[in-house]
Amino acid sequence: MNDNKNYHRVPNMKQECDTCEGICPYYLRDRGNGMVYCECARFRFPDKMARREIVYGFCAHPENYKKCAIKQAMDHYYERKFSMIDADERGAARVESSK
């Protein structure tokens, strides 16, 4: 039994959706139609077994999601983005303090 209340289910639908909740912070949704969406990419798989291998092997895996190349690329992107924002804020603070 899944205790996660956010498990993907469609209300009033007799059949439970064949999707899982992602552990990866960039995992957005799995529509169950062979498409998986993450913040960086949209994946189309040839069949449900191929989709399941990736989603359960990386997106929803407690440890393997850290090994995903997409997750690593997004981590580096956010590191660059926030380091630039921090640098801009420090530069603005220096300008104001010199006035």
C-alpha cells in the first residue's frame, strides 16, 4: 500500500494510473502514454517497459536519480544561475554602500 497521498490517481476513475511519484527534484509528471516530463526534457519511450525501466531506475529510485545525467546537468545549471544572482546582489550592495 502506498502511503504517499500525492500518488498520481485520477479521481472517480476505476483503474489506478500506472505511474509513480518521482524522487528526482526535476521530475514533473508521467502521463502513462509513453511520455515522461522532467524540468529539462521530455522523453518518449517505445513501450511501457522501456519507460518503466527509466522512471523506476532513475526518476523514482532513492539513490540512482543522483546518477542521472539530466539531473546533474540541471544541478550545474542552477549552481551557475544562483552564483550569478549572488554575484549581482553583492555587486549592487557594494555600489550602494559606496554612495
